[in-house]
Amino acid sequence: MSSRPQFPLPRLTQVVKKLIIGLVVCYVAELIGLNVLGIDVVSPLALNPTAPMPWQLVSYVLIDQPGNPLFFLLGLLFLWWALSPFEQGFGGTRTLQLCVVAAIGAALPAILLAQIVPKAFPLLGSQPLWFGAVAASVELSRGRRLSLFGMGSMTAQQFLALIVGISVLMYLASLNHTQLVADLGAMGAGLGFVRWMRRPRTPPRQKPRPRGGPKLRVIEGEREDDKPKWLN
């Protein structure tokens, strides 16, 4: 029997469950709005790297490519696999913080690249969330061997190289440089967030004790010479 640690799909935690349900609802609403009602719900929410609106730094993850539902569902599977163990270890608040950090960490490089490269693609989809979550899980698993859904075994560094390779492969298929830098930014944000959480905590600074012996205060009182003298 193999003693390698296996990582099948973990228990679906509460925050991840609500996140996946919310993304599915948003995706279905997007398809209905575009294909049934004829309403453009993508442009206001997708990140426009050349002239981004403030809410687009995070709203772009709520919509996805309408013509590729299979990739959308596969992304949710990766999100479940990587983010549920993180929530089990660190709680729901840290999990939401990781998602926000990954979303913003993907958006900022895309905006910066748009100021340099003439052609900028809009950024949309939850892909940075699961790239950031997978990178965070890899950072937490340094020194251990990982198995993707119970198949194969590799080191954490090899797994990180694998997901970087997946991102590069998707770039070669689409030539979408905006998505490439967003994926790399999300991975960097996931790694950095875990390292920030695990940073050494400095104890609170104590007030320095006074040097030397205890300070004595002279209390004014009657001197011996001031007492009345009686002549016997």
C-alpha cells in the first residue's frame, strides 16, 4: 500500500460552498442576460485595463466567458480542491481575504501592462481565484509531495511549475497577454499572502525599566532643630 499523501476532493466548506454557488448564479444570470434578454452585462463588470473603474478590480471575477461553460465548471472544481483545505486550516475570514488579494493581485499587473502594450484584452472570469488558491496551497505544502485528485505525485515546486505551464499553454492558445499576467499576478499574490500570514510575530514592546536603584522622594517634614526646646 502506498504511503504517499493523497489529495482527493476535500470536504466542501461553508465559505467555498457559498462562493461556488454565487459564481454559478452569476454565470447563469450572465447567460440569461446575454442570450435571452439581450442585455450587455459583461462590459460594466469586466475589467477594462486601459480605463478601469474601481469596482472592476473585483467585479470581473463574477462573470466568465459565456461560450465556454466546461472551462468555467473545471475552474470551480479547482477552486473547491484548493480553497476548502485552506478554509479548514485558517477559517472563512482568511479565505475571503485570499480571494480578494488574488483578484486584486491579478488586476493590477493587467492594468500596468495595458499602459505599455497597445492592445489590451478585457479581464473576466474566476480563473485568478483558483490560480491564487492553488498557489497558496502549494506554498503551504512546501516539503511535502502533492497528488492532484489522487493521481500521480510531485513536489510542491513541481506542482507550481505545472500550473505556471498551464497558464503559459493557455496564453499560446489565445495570445491573451492580459490573462497571462493576471494569472501570474494571482499566483504571486497567493504565495505572498501565505508568507505574510506565516511571518514571525514580534511581541509587543515593553517599557524599559529605569536603570539603577529605586528612586526615592524626599518628603518635607519638621527638622530636629525646628522642634520646640524646653529649658528644664
